Amino acid sequence: MRITKFGHACVRIEHDGTVLVLDPGVFTDAEAVDGADAVLITHEHPDHYLPDHLRRTDAPVFTIDAVAARIREDAPDVAERVTVVAPGASFDPGIPVRAVGELHAVIHPEFPRIHNSGYVIDAGGTRIYHPGDALTEPGEAVDVLLVPSSAPWLKASEAVEFARAVKAPRNLAIHDRIYTDAAHGILEQHMNAFLPKEGLAYVRLADGADL
């Protein structure tokens, strides 16, 4: 199993010859989808979903109903490849996946919350959780948490507490284009003040690097 970090919230998960790409958005180089067997989208915000990236590949797309509706509007040529998944549902785009949660984190109390489902991917017994833009716990033990590290809706303390609550042995920073490198260094200090005491590790990788 290999996880490759791409721009912002995008990762590639490769296992047993199958490649899943999650959330290739505006901060992600288009090459991230090359060779994908399936693309998964957590929600409709452009830092997670970019129609041109979906057009670059002929892979099937798995996503929630709200995103499927956007794709039908933005890229009807892609819509025929879209499979809608319901929150809590299990599906198999080549690697077993379960959808987790229904709503995006609160950005501001007066903004309506959009739909968001994260995904737990079971890569040969190694479970990887991508929550999208939410702090919804997966409801099962996972081995790798793709933990949001910077966002307008996120405080450093929330990122720390989310990682502590999920208790994944490895925590890989995603959603990382909002902070400067200096700010990410501060967050790493905060993570390392708490997670190692509980046997948990935190790492932020450069784009294109593997875990």
C-alpha cells in the first residue's frame, strides 16, 4: 500500500495494482489523476473538486449526491461516469471504501452547511481515513488519518483534538495550502506536544512524497 500526497487535500492511494485518487482540486496538479482507476470527491468546494481534473481521466467518479448534481451542471460529459454514494454506505471502486458523515464543518454560524462525506479506505487491512472538510470521527479504528491542517473553519486545537479522538497511529497532514511553512511548523509543534504521548505520529509531506 502506498499513499502519495498531492496538492492540498489530494492523495493517491495505491494497493494491489489499483489506484484511487481523492479530492483533486484547484491546488492540485492535474497529473495527480493520471492512471487513476477511480476518483473520489468528498464535497463540492473547488479546492477539492475541479471539473477539468475529472475530464483529464476516464476513470469512474464516486461522490455524494450534492457533488453529482454539481458535476451534471459543470461537466455533463463527466456525469455519465459518476456513481452516487450515500453517507454510511460501503462501496468498492477497486478497493473497499465506506462513506463517513454528511456535513461540512461549520465555517460561520450564518453560512449554510454543505454536504460532505469522508471516506475510509481499506487497503488490504490498512485503513486510511480522508474526512474531507469535516471533523467527523470514523466510527472505527483506522491506521492512517489524513488530518486537515489548515482551513478557515479550523483551529489548531481542533486539529490536535481530532487526531487524538481518532487515535490513528499515523496522522498525515492534508488541506495544507492555507498556512505558510512557518505556521505549519507551529502546528507540528502543537501536534508533537500531545500525540507522541499517546503513541501517535504526525507528519507533513511535500507534494509528490509517499507515506
